[in-house]
Amino acid sequence: MHIFDGKSVLITGGTGSFGRVFVRSILADTEAKRIIIFSRDELKQWEMTQQFEGEPRLRFFLGDVRDRDRLLRAMDGVDYVVHAAALKQVPAAEYNPFEAVQTNILGARNVIDAAIDRGVHRVIALSTDKACSPINLYGATKLVSDKLFIDGNAYAGARDTRFAVVRYGNVVGSRGSVVPLFRRLALTGKLPITDPQMTRFWITLDRGVRTVLRSLEMMRGGEIFVPKIPSMRVVDLARAIAPDAQLEEIGIRPGEKLHEELINVHDARHTIDLGDCYAIEPSMDWWESQKHDGEPVPPGFNYTSDTNDQWLTVEQLQEMIRDV
């Protein structure tokens, strides 16, 4: 992680679950000159100052990604940006669609414009499995966001600023995770299961942070990096949390998939295998001279949670959620 030594790093949405782990990692393992937390919640910023009390390299910047001028001010002298700010709750996006558009799409545009204008060196945007073949508004806004960041490389032109995306699935222990919900409902002796066949990709916060850091190191601008992560069955998660609870099937909710997808067959034509991750490379003419050394995935490939070759057992799930 030497790329951060002596550099200034800004993370939008930095008071969230990912941001806190990311900041802890950067503070512990690098000699970054300055780490800027850009977010709109003053209470969460205050709480984070208590968590990292006395850390001179940490800066807190109140602002919203919807505000381009505020982003321009915050990115002054910044070398690296991690864009984690988003409206992420599927039901909330369905009921408040333009709010999701303003934060997830227009906010992405503002981050791109500000980064180019301020001469930021590298920008990584966090995406989601729901952006792959989206069926809900949240996923659709994140797909547009991904496209904007990829095409931002063309807007940057001869400037040094480059953009890439990291896409992964459900994060263990993040805010809104099903784990706290299942634990609370376990006290009733019953757990709601949308469908007994449902599967999900599963990644820890630490692994998510490591993926972002590695992607920042190897990005050339325009890639969507997808880590190889295990799948789990939702019924196995329920058994891991409350082995004796009665499972009640309630049906799939609006905007929800039975299985998740990180790479579809259309993206596969531009996807290469880099060992511990995949990279979906852009199909633009300007990319040809920047290709990574990797093996193309086979024809018809797609990366879905039900066809994965890595699966978490009930015992492994219990271990992963022990401290959540």
C-alpha cells in the first residue's frame, strides 16, 4: 500500500461501515499524509472523531456529493479518491426514486467532474452486484454510475486522472445487513425466509477494503474489478444464527433476485481472469493499448451466486458473523 505514502486520500461516504474499516487500514499500514472523510452526517462524523481520537492525519469535511462546488473544495490537493457514498436501500430507492438518482447518478457525475478539475490521480468507485442486469431502481442507478466512471476516462483526456470501479456482493456486518435482523427475530423462534433456494455472494469488510486497495494499485482506467468471493445459501445463514428457529417462507420481495450476478454473459466478452479477481475491461477504442495480462473467460461465462465454485458452510458462516 506504498502508493498512499505521502499522499492525500479522500473517501466519500467515509463514515459508513466500509469507510471506517478502510480508514483504519490506511492509518495502520501506510504513511498517508492526509485522509479526508467527506460525508453529510455530522453526528456520524463526531462519532468517528471519538473512535480515532488524536489522529492528526484525519480530516472531516461535511458535504454532499450532490454539491459539486463542495466536492471541488474538498478535493483540493487530493491524490486518491474512493467513492463510497450512495443511497443503497432497495425499498427506499423504489419509494424515493429521484433521491436515488440525485445521489447515485448526479453525485457520481459531480465526483468525476471535481476529480478531473482538481487533478486527482486515481478514483475508485464502489459498485454492487445489483448493477449487473438490474431489476430495481437502486441497481439501475448504480449501473449508470458505473458507466459514468468508466467513460470519465475519456472525459479526462490527456489529464492524469483515471477512474475504475470495484463491484462485489453482500458485505458481512455492514449497516442494513440481514445478520442483525435475523439475530433479533431469532428471539421469537421464527425467521422469515424469502425463498429456500435463494443464494447470495458474501464478502467481509476487510476483504472489500483489500480489493479496493489492490484495484487502486493495478488500475489503468476503465476497468470494473470483481473479486472472486464465496456464495452462501440464505437458509444456511439462518441455521448459522438460529439453528432451532422455525423458517417461514414469505416470498421474494419486489426488486429482489433469487440469485445474484456479478458478471453477465454480455460483459463476459470483455472479461479477463486475473487470478483472485476478474476485470471487465471497457470496449472503447482508447482501451486497446492498456489491456491487462490475463486469461479471457470462456464463451458464455457468467458469474452468479448459484453457479459459484466457492460455498460457505454453516460452520464457516458462524465464524464469519461471530463478531458482527
